[in-house]
Amino acid sequence: MIKYYNSFFFLIIILFLFSCSKEEPQIKNIKKKSQELEMTIVYNEAFEKLKVNDTYNAAQKFLEAELLFPQSDWAPKSAIMASYSYYIQNYYSEALSNLDRYLKTYPNDKRIPYAHYLIAICYYEMIEDEKRDMEPLIRAKKKFELILKEYPNTDFALDSKFKLDLIEDILASKEMYLARHYQKKNKWIAAVNRYKYVVDEYEQTIFVEEALHRLVEINYKMGLIDESKKYASLLGYNYLSSDWYKKSYKVFNKDYNDDIPKEIKKNKKGVIAKFKDLFD
């Protein structure tokens, strides 16, 4: 009887364990679906807040969604969207900090190119002018260059190329600002070095013509006539019809005047004035 009871009791335990082992995956699956549903709801709430321009709360909700289901594809997506929300409201430091965390946390995520692009854009938006701190500009330049090198076939590469051209103009303007400052202070050598740097390093920018003219002007003042003529020839060869070449020509020919009659010049000014009215 005892032997029969023990066998029966052992059978009950086996059936109970089997039942538990069968139910456990179901419970886990239900819990997983419930958690994913909760995360989806939070993500959608964040997206709705973003749509109505409640960007700060949108960022907080996206971060909440990331924490709810950290092993899913929703997590890195939420992290990126949180950074974008910060960027939209001009919270560049918060966006950059979150993007840095994203790159470390999700190094293999498919959205990595966009993260680098958003970092570059944040730094780009922090650029003020040629007189201010240049660090954001340099950081933006490095990131845009990285995108062109590592992700040349993405949608972000084309805009990165365009932004780099603008950054080159800003960097050149910085050099020109310093060169003009030295020139006003009669610090000729310092000014010449800055203008030369613009000619050598930023030859595709809009500042090259002026830089060449200033080199003509300063070298002439220092008595370096041959050097001055060299830069005048270079300016004339590349920008013969430019106003800067005409100014350089006047350095050597004081009596030089444009061939355009004064009455035509006056008409041109009138046309310019009319066009200006369209933008007032």
C-alpha cells in the first residue's frame, strides 16, 4: 500500500512539473507581448507629442520607450528619436550626449549613418560666425568628412558635401577677418601670411579674389613690386573681369578708370535699387 501511494505521489509530481514546463513559455510569451505592447503605446505617445511640437516631453517619452524593451529594434530607434526631439528644440548638448550614448550602446544598429549625420548637424547649428568659437565648426567638418568617407552612397552624403562647402567659406572668412585686422594695424607680414593661406587652402571659396588683391596691395606698399605683379597676374589670369582685378590694376595705374560711361553706371544702380525694392 505504501509502495502504491509513493508511486501515485511520484506520478502527480511528474504531471505537475510537466504542466509547469508547458505553461512557463506561454507565460513568458504573454509577458513579452504585454511589454512590447506597452512600449509601442509609449512610443506612439512620444510620436504624437513630437507631431504637436511638444518636443521636450516627446524626448522623455522616447527614452521611456527605449527602457521598456531594450533588446528590441525599438530601443535604438527610440534613442535616435529622442536625440532628434532634442535637436528640434535646439537642445544641442542633450542631443549630442544622447547620440554619443546611442553609438556606444548600439554600435551595429542600421541607423548609425543617421546618428553621425545628426551629430554633424548639431555642431553645424552651433556655428555662429567667424569671430566666435571655432570648435563646433571643426567638429562638424570632421563628422561631415566621416560621412562622405564611410557612407558615400547614403542620402546624407550629398548634404554633407554641400555643408562642407559652406564650412570652407566660413573657415576662409575667419582667415580673412584676421588678415584684414592685421592689415589695418599695419602688421604686413602677419596679414600676408593669412591671405596666402586663403589662396592656398581655400581656392574654391568666394574669398580668393579679395585675398589675391590684398596681396597685390600689401606687397606694393612694402616695395615688393615683382611679388605684387605676380599676384596681380594670377588674379588677372583667373578673374580678369572681376572688380578685385580692376582694383589691383589701379594699384599700378593710378589714372585707370572703367570704360563704362557714368550715365550707364547710374542706370545700373537704378536697376539694382528696383530689385532691392522687391525684397523690402
